[in-house]
Amino acid sequence: MQVNIFGIIQSDTKSFTANYNKADYTKVKTAGYDETSESNAVKYYALKMQDGSGFTWQGMHQVGLSGFGVDEVVEMTINCIFTKKPEFSETLTVTGG
């Protein structure tokens, strides 16, 4: 599998959009990739669907804000890179924070 690096645009970078609120944005940003650090740990991710199925993978993420126009919704975009291929599960149980 190919190794991904933030700042180099690749098709393996996946983006997720979420509604912005300060508390969630701060938590996601704090846990994310830090370009000023020499040691960015690979993290575990899960995306659970409403039917209980979902995907798990290992990788890193960065977050940014979009939507600063007049009367425009402010959203946060979470960009993920994979260090392990996402795996699908018919039933996904997520534990931890």
C-alpha cells in the first residue's frame, strides 16, 4: 500500500463534512495531524452507518473550516489519509472516545 503525506494531494485522501461547533472542532483539531511535530501517531478510525454496518481503518486526519459567506453555514472538513486499507463490517461495534 502507498504511504500518504499531508500537503501532497492524492486520490487516497478522503474528506468528510460535519457541522461546526467550537467544542467538536477543538477536539478534532487537537487529535489530528500536527505539521509542526516530528511524531504524529497513526490513529484508529470507524465510520458507523445507521444500519449498524461500517468501515474501520488506520491513518491520520486534519481538519479545517469552510463556509464563511453571508448567511452561509459554517462547516468543518475532516481530511483523512489511510495507512491501512479500510475494511467493511456487517456489524460494527465502536468503543472508546
